[in-house]
Amino acid sequence: MGEQGDGAGSPLRQILALAVPALGVLAAEPLYLLVNTAVVGRLGAVPLAGLSVGGIVLAQIASQMTFLSFGTTARAARLYGAGRRADAVAEGVQATWLGAVVGLVIILAGQLLAAPVAGLLAGEGPVAGAAVSWLRIALLGAPLILVTMAGNGWMRGVQDMRRPLRYVLFGNGISAVLCPVLVYGLGWGINGSAIANVVAQLISASLFVRALAAEGVPLAPVPAAIRAQLGMARDLVVLGLAFQTCWVSATAVAARTSAAAAGAHQVVFQLWMFLAFVLDALAIAAQALVGAALGADDAARARRLAWRVTSCGLVFGTLLGVVFAALAGPLPHVFTTDATVLAEMPQAWWFFVVLQPIGGVVFALDGVLLGAGDAAYLRTATVTGAVLGFLPVVWASLRFGWGLVGIWSGLSAFLLIRMVASLARLRSGRWAVLGAAR
């Protein structure tokens, strides 16, 4: 246990020591997407709506692969807690191979399916055309996204949060400067945004691969180890599908309501995702620390960490809600000058504000349960929230013309169901299974 220092310091101090650098990593990507949204938003409602449709497709492809980060962290953290750092890093090697291969498959499939998928979400017309143009370029970065996920996964597992912060900020920082140059300076429009995305992903993925090679562990693929990783992947893929279905349904309903509604949803949803990633910094810290505690056979410590990080999620979520309530007037104008989009914005904004404390609790509990390897329960809770909460409300919104109010009411129901289910699991204690592997 001396190698990782898991026993030193109070739970709150350890959580914050890992959460602060993790916050930078988690916030970098959605913050970059907010920059993209602001740049493209000034091109008008149609390019902004196209970015909304294309962006949600790419994001959901990535979310389907979250086992490369979350699953790798869970397995690596337990091994690290048991004093087996080299084995923890080896999990990252196999996850990197898996991410590279799956990413190449996504490129091929995406080029063929971009047009029909965009048409399904946005219908025929200029919004779908803009989405296809953006998506076909952005999908070239799929292997790079997945390699970066794997890199984040093993580094979180060994409680190294600072190098991922440098890697992601470097790639996204260069790309954020490049984006307006390509969009406006070279006149490439929405396609310039997609190219800037790929540049960021190439830089970050290259840095993660270099770091992995420097660890001195074998770099060859091991089929048996990859198959073992796919065990947790099954549950996380289903969990990702539930999220994917919800977010894509919301974007589709917004796009079929009007270009203005789709644009407003894009702005508020990207802010929501940005703050979700901010709050997920606590979840990442909890995942690493809870996994290490269970790997070291310390159930009592794992439970203390779990309750402490849940309390922190509630407090931080409340603070974020207060801040963005105060910014309700000026902030939307940063992202677009289109009067029709701005007129739609308040319908979603106040849901976004009120949901922050609930989201803080839910995301913290996600980290606890994933760190414990309790992905099966989390999968069931998420699917239940989607089927009983989100999807009925969001599609009723399309049928009855409820607009963004209906879409964000569905999100509220989804989060409330997940919060109740996860709190019940936490209280039961059945998630705290000891050992280097689950």
C-alpha cells in the first residue's frame, strides 16, 4: 500500500487531490466543444443545428466506448490498490489496442452511414447536409478518441491525473486556436470545425501512446486480456446505449421542431455536458480511490469515500446551479446572435440550472459504483431511467408540441430515477466487493 499512498490523508483531501487535475481533463473536451459551438453559432442557425446533429452522433459513438476509460480505470485501480502497478499499466496496453482497432471499424462504417443517420435525425434539408459534411471529417478521429480514452483509463487507475491534464489541454488548446482560423480565416465553414477536432485528437492520442511506451511493460496485444476487458464492457455498452438513445432522441426531437429549437438545444446541452464533465471530476477521483481501497481489502474506507464524494457532488452541483442562474441573461449571447435561437433558449435554461444538484449526486454515485466494478447494477438503473423516464416524455414532446420544455422534462425524470436507484444501492453496501479483481 505504500506505493500509491492510498491510506494517507483524509478522504476529502484525497478526493480533491485527484479531482482537481481530473477536472481539467474532463472539462477540456466539452469546453473545446463550447468554443466550437460559439464559432459555428455565428455562421447562423443552420450550421449550428448541423453541428448539433453531427456532434451528438460523434459523442454517442464515443460514449458507446466508455468501457475503454471507465472499465480500464476500474480494473487498473484494483490492481494498483493490491500493489501491482505493472499489471495495472498492462490493462492500458490492451485497452489501447482495442480502441485502435474499433476506431478503424468506426471510420469505415461512419463514412457509409453518415448521410442516412443525419437524415434520420434531422430529416431532409440543409441541417442534415451540414451535419453529414461535418461528421464525415470528424469521424476520421475515432481511433484517436478511443486511444485517448484508454490512456486516461489506465492513468486514472494508477492515480496519475496530471499527465492526462497536460496532454488533453495541449491538444485542445492548439485546436481551439486553429478552429476560428479554419472556419473564418480560410472560409471552410463548419468543415473547419471538424478538421480542428481531428487535430486535437491526434495530438492527445500521440502523447498517451508515447507515455504508455515509456512504462517498460510489454506492448504486444494479448487476446485473453482483451477478452477479459470485454466482460465489463458488455454492461457499459448497454449503459452507453441507454444514454445514446436518450441524447439522440432529444436532438432528433429538437431538430424536427425547428432549426431555432435545435440550435438552442445545442447550446444548453453543450453547457449541460460541460458541467456534467466538471462534476465527473469527483466521480473519477472516487472511481480511482474506491477501486484501490477495495483492491486493498479495505471495505470501510471504500464506504467512507463513497459517502463523502456523494456529499461533495451535492454541494458542488448546488453552487453551479446558482452561478448559471445568475448568468441566464448574458451567457446565451456568447454562443449565438440569432434572435430565433435566443428566443428558444429560456425553455431549456431553467431546467439546466435546477438539475445541477441532482446531477452532482448522480455523477458522483456513478464514479463510486464504476470504481467498485458494479457496472451491472448501474446499467440496469440507467436503462430503467431511460425507458420509464426520458424516452416517453421526449417523444410525447414531439407528438404534442411541447418543444424544449418536454425534452428537458424528460431529462429531469431520467436523472431522478437514476439518483433514487443509485442511493439505494449505496445504502445497501452490496457494491463493496473486495479483491484485486471483481
